[in-house]
Amino acid sequence: MGCITKHYLNEYSLLGVWKIEEDLAALSELVELDNEEKKRFNSFSSTSRKLEFLSVRALLAELLGKEARIVYNKNNKPFLKDGSRFISISHSHKLTAILLSTNEKVGIDLEYMSSNITAIALKFLNRKEKVAKEQEKRKYHLYIHWCAKEALYKICDKEGISLRKNITIEPFDVMESGEIKGQVKTDKINEKFELFYSKYDNYAIVWTKKNWENLTETTHKK
């Protein structure tokens, strides 16, 4: 299917989602890998990981052109090689998502909603957070919390942040899509964020963005 959405969130930020329905040969035709990318691609043993890798490059080419390149720092965090935009990437099952912005830090996470999320909820929820008791809402509500915390973890670019202890999502009534608020609080960070969530088929998607100048000095210190 390829790119299923290319949405400008504002004049600075662009969100794209790709649905993987191609095989390796078909996706390979859509991208132009440099030597470093070929080396990385060939290091993956599983077909699913290779498909994810190619889908990210295919989606990036759709959003910015085939000349756009992704590089990684020592913590495996992605950056655009030309430094023109902030970037955040997520993939799960058959979907890949990229969030880009020229002047805002970004974080995005998507998850295929399987049935076992309740079993691990206590690993990422804290006592301040509330989840719907109705079975038909509960799973989606839990996945929104999970994705929101992953998105905040990415935007803060910090090692050692606990999803349960350091990130709190304010209580909200779950709908098909909406806006929520979250806070990241550690000994070095104390920031509040607005996040946006939506559902596509059986996927939960959450993203956030914040102007670099509005982040506290301790948030972006390495």
C-alpha cells in the first residue's frame, strides 16, 4: 500500500505513516541505499526487520525525497544527516511512522494492539494514572498510555528515564482520537507536554512536539 498519510501538523511539522504490504524486492525498488545503509540492512537476520528498515527509508523518501538520509548516534537515536529537521520514528507490525519538524523536537510511537497489554500494565502505569474499567475501552486506553510514554521518552532523549516512575499521563476520557497531557519529572527534567493520539485499524498512535527554545536547559543537556 505504501504511504497512507502525509499530514502537515503545522507549518513546521510533518507526519507520515506507511503500511507495509510489499515484499523485500518491491520495497528495495523504492529506495536508494548508500554503502552505510546497505551494511546496516545486511546485518539484520530477520525479514521483518529488513522490511521495517526499508519502509522507513521509503516513507522518508516520500516525505522529503530520495536524497534524505538517516544516521544514528551512539545510543542508536536517529537523526537526519543534513540536520535540517528533528525526526522521530516508530514501527509496529505492518505500520511505520515518521514525525519530522524543522524547529520542534518530536516524539512518536505506534503499537499494534494485542491482547496482552493488561498483563504488563503495572510495569508502566503509576498510581496517579487512571484507566477505563470498561473492557471495550480499557485496552485502547492502556495502549494510549504506553505510546504516550514512549513518545515522551523519545522527545526527552534521555537514558535512565523510567516510564512508570518518571512519566505521568494526566487522567483523560478515551475517545477515538484526542489530546492529552503528560509530564516528565526526574532530578534533571521537569517538563509538561501536550500529546495527540488516534487509532488506525488496530493500532494506537501517539505523538508530541515542542519548540526547542521552550525546553528547559536541563532537558537538552547531554
